Amino acid sequence: MRFEVSKVLDAIEARLSTDPALARAVVDLSEIVRYADLDGGRPASSVRLGLVVDALGQYFAEENVPVYVVSPRGLLSDTDLTSNERMVIRRWADDGKVEVVPMLDDRVFEVAELLGVPVLTRTRGEQYRARRPWVDEPGRLLAAVAGEGGIPVLVSRVGRGDPGKQPERSPMGERMLARIWRCPESNCTTFGTGADADSMFADMRTFTNPVAQPPPAVRAGTPTCPRHGEKLKDIGPRPAVEVLSVRIDGVIRNRFVVSTGEPVVVGRAPEGGKGVMLGQWLSEDARKWISRGHVQFALRDDGTLTVQDVSTNGSGIRPGGSSDDDGRIALGRSESRPLAPTDVVELYAGVNVGRSKMWATGGLAQPASVMGEAPTMALRKFDR
């Protein structure tokens, strides 16, 4: 049973992200683990995060939807969780998969406002209404409840909510996310390594993933490390990014980020385990046509997104996402072209890549579940 639960936690880990460009919602882990009504199990279980992640995937009708998780430090010593669960949460924190803070306060709501994403919570946020009046807007607060057949679903705390209309980042969020920040604490894995700022600016490779750096806390208008409470130093501008989606037969299977200086290869199975792998979603004919590395996306310093064909069989561009074959632009091996905002790159019939903002929802009725390795009844029997 322990093995089954460990596999579920590994599956959940793949859906966690503090990357501002990818996260689609934010949660308080200390709240989620106590949703005992979702599975009828122990007083606290980190596996319930998987049930909520599944509900988020159904809400957006999309595979692999990342969630931003915030946890108060006290949860790491909560004896209602198993020692293995506490160890896994610590690992997630050390790896930058979740954000651990000394005191939760309104950090979950702050992240939601800065990033422009909904909060998955059963509260109405009354105590934060004065600072966060948007909590009363439809679709900003989504509650995970048991749906038909006991399968959790998300319902809006106010109004019906509309997954096709994501909220916008706040102006403060735009300013904070345009810069790279450094924490003076030497052990801060979120905001740098504590190394000298000038050397870090000269060589960003020493910095902890500046492109995916989460948003600072804002205290009295000052950017602050949410984990250490220290004032952050502005290191310089954050590299520009474009968020792209892989859409196969009308279904969004994955999202990924392209940043300046970091091209991304998409194909059947890019070499070295890097890039975006499509093989698990392709038909037999598509696997034969699409190369291991098929196209490469790059973002220029001037903000232009380009695509280069690196395949054997070639690819194409559909201007404006048109299905009209007469307008399709063929792309031969090693050929590169800039992409207009609504252009779609076609690797094979029905296998497309475009900017994520083009497709509000994924078109998928039943996304793959992270809970497949742990039937609810099995979880009820799992104990310390």
C-alpha cells in the first residue's frame, strides 16, 4: 500500500509548479490535506492534493494542468500526516515544487492576485476582502467538492465561473514578474543562491532558474522573500517568455515555456530527455512521420517567436490556425520562420503547437488522472 501511495505522490509532483507562466491555480496545502469528505480517509492526507489536481484538469478540460501549492511550515511537522508524506513535502519544497512559508496569512490570495489565477479553496476569503476585493468576482475562488459518483469537481464560490476567461495579472504582479530577485539568505533555493549579485548578473547560470522564479511577497510595497522575510534585491530584468500549448486531435496535452536564450525542441522523443516529448499521445502513423526532434522554438531578444524545422519529413505553418490547406506554409528541414500571434505549427495532421492564449480550454472531457495508482478504498486502509 505504501508503494501505491508513493506512486501517487510522484504523479502529483509532476503537476506542481511555482512557475508564474505555467501555474493555472493556487492552493493552500494545509487546507487541502484535510478534505476528509473527498475520500472518507484519515484526518490529513497529502494524497488528497491529487484529487484536487484531477478536479482542476476537468475544470479546464486539459491534461497536465500545473497547480501552485503554498504550505505553512507547520504542516511539515503535522503528525496527522505520515512521516513519508512529510518527507515528500520537504523534498517538494527543496526542489522548488511548492512554496513553504513560516505563516500563511494571505499568501495564497496574494499569489493568485499577482499571477492572475483562481484560488482553490472552500473559504470565501472574507478576512481578506478589504485587501483583495476580487474575491467576490465569479470564478476567482473555486471549491473542490464531491461530485457525481464521489468524483471531486470544482465549483465557483461566487457565480458560475468560466474557465475560458482567466483573470489578469495585477499591475503589481506585472512589475514584480518583470524582474529577477535575490534573497540575502545563502540557503534560499527560490530567490538565488546568496552569491554576489554582480557575479550573478554577469552569469545567470549560477542563479536558481530565473525564468521560472515565483513572485515575491509584497510587504509595504517592498519585494520580500516569502520564506525568509528578507528584503529582496533587484538583480535585473527577467528574460521574456512565451507559453505554448501542444494540441493533438483537438486536445491540449501539454504546455511549455520558451524564453530568450533557451530554445525548446518538440518531437516524438527529443534526445537527452530534454524538450517536449509527444510520443505517448501520437497515433502509429504520426509516430512514423514525426522525428525524435521535429521542430525547435526560439524567442529572440526583440520578442519574436520563431520556429525551425529540424525533422526528416518537414512540417508546416497554418496562419491564424486556419484549416485551409491552400494557406498552409510548408517548412523544410533547417528552414526557420517567425510566427505571428495566431500562427499554428503543424508537425503532422492534427498535431499542432501554438500560443496557449489561442486555446482557452483543452477540449478534453476526461483528462488522465494522477490518482490512477491509488483507488479510494486502498487509501482508506493506508496508515502510519
